[in-house]
Amino acid sequence: MPQRILITGTAGFIGFHLAKLLISEGFHVHGYDGMTDYYDVNLKRKRHATLLQHPNFAATEAMLEDQKSFDDVADRFRPDVIVHLAAQAGVRYSLENPRAYLDSNVIGTFNVMEAARRLEVQHLLMASTSSVYGANTEMPFTEGEKADTQLTIYAATKKANESMAHAYAHLWNLPTTMFRFFTVYGTWGRPDLALYKFVDAILKDRPIDIYNNGDMYRDFTYVDDLVRGIRLLIDAVPHRPNKPEDIEPGDSLSPVAPFRIVNIGNSDKVRLLDFIDAIEECLGKKAIRNYMPMQMGDVPATWADASLLQRLTGFKPETHFKDGIAQFVAWFRDYYRI
């Protein structure tokens, strides 16, 4: 069983929760984070400060694009497993600053893969996104369906990561799992995510922008469910099949590499307006609603088929969105002393 896990993006929303879970289970975790100012750095520092209270956690602040820095950390720590979560996030920001996505998501990911190859880690796990399904309309989305119609540079860089990772898995026999996230929300969340923005605006009597006039559906996945799925996938190491017919139906395992793609979602699509209704109910306050047309690069719906995750791990995310919203609001009020 792996004991030493290197996680990129531990000052980020998901990386923080994953590191907290792993150190609670006795793993030694080294975090690596660039502390970029895409959003409030103080929030990132408080996440790291929380993790640093545990003796099994240490961290390095540096950019992924700095290959020497990442190599030095990896060589010193000698991880059994690398979980690569760091990325330039945000679908909408990719319209404004696409180069940031190439630097972080392509060059940075290449540096992680190179270190994993050189150190011959037991398992490399890397974050992708439901955005790679792009213009696909057949739902729920399954890992085996073709995903060639990305609608933003963010999604395109993540699809590039999947292709790069498959090549490395094939060439170097590097066991690799890519997981596609579906609309993650929860405590310690990012300020650019819908739930955070909606709660903040409603409490401050500011209007909320609702795109496509609210005719949107998302597979909202609570962050604790997400990181539990990642934790269990660490142990589900893919192996190169001897022959294609050895692959079970519904498994995304590559026929030519120890490589697999796994959806992590609630397997349920929720109407955005129902999500907003639940926020209002939890806050005891109505939103000022500003209905808007669909934003460029956005999609009307996402919905995961997460049956492969359940088959591999025995785990099924199922936190109800109303429960997840209540937990976030409680954290938000405590964090900002509201």
C-alpha cells in the first residue's frame, strides 16, 4: 500500500480536501502549489495553514512550470503515488487569458508526467473535467464515448492532458488514472464557483447572474464525495491488458496501456433554478435574479454515468445538493463571521 503521496494544488479547493483526508488516514503527503492570484491568496494560505498543523504534511510553494523546482521536490520526497490536481481553473477565465491554461495545464502537466516516469511511481492520478465532453448531447456521459468537441481552451487543455497521459502510460508502462470531475462544490470552495458567488451576493443584496435564463442542468458533486472517490481510486491501479477482450464491458481501460478514465459525479442532473431555490431556502433570503443568455463556451447540461467508479471502488457519490449547500453555508458564515 502506498505511504507517500505527492499532491499538486494542495492550497486549492479539491487538493486541500484530498490532502486532509489522506493525512487523516496516516499517509505522508507533500503538497506543491503555485499560490497564483487567480482568486484570493489568503484563502489558499489558510487552507495550507490548516494542513500544516499535521506532522504528516509538508508543502512547497512554486510553479509547476518550473521543472527544476518540481523535480527537486519529487526527488527528495520520493512519492509512491502522485495526484496531479493543480491547474489553471475556470471555464470563463479561459476566454480572457488562454495562455495561462497552456502554461499551467500543458507545460505543468508535462513536468509532472516526466517526474512520474523518472521515479517510476506506482500510480499517477490526474484531474480532467466533464468539460471535455463539450458539445456531446448523449447523457449521462460515459467514459467510453468520443469526446472531440471541446468548447473552451480550458477543456481543450484537459483533453490534451488525457492524450499526453495515455501516450506516457503506453510508452513507459506508467499506471495512470484520469478522473473527470462534475461541478464540484462544498466547504472551502473557490470564490469563482457558482455556489460561492450566489451565497456571497445574496447575503450582500447584490444580484446574481443566471445564464441561459436558468435553463441549465448540472451534476453537482459534493467535495467530500469527490475526494473519497479519488482516495479509493489510488488503490485501483490500472494494468495493461494482455489482450483487448480481457477488458470488461463498460471499462475505459486502454487496450494498449495501463490507463483509465473515470467519471466522478453524483449521477444525477439538477436544474440550476432548483439549486438556487435551495440556496435561498438555506439562507432564508431571496436572490435578486438577473437572467442572462447562455455564455460563450458554456453547455446547457452535464450528467455523469459514474457506474465505473462504483465498480472499481464500491463507492457511489450521493450527497444530496440541499445537504451540501447547508454545509457550505454553515462554513461560509463561520469563515466570514456572518
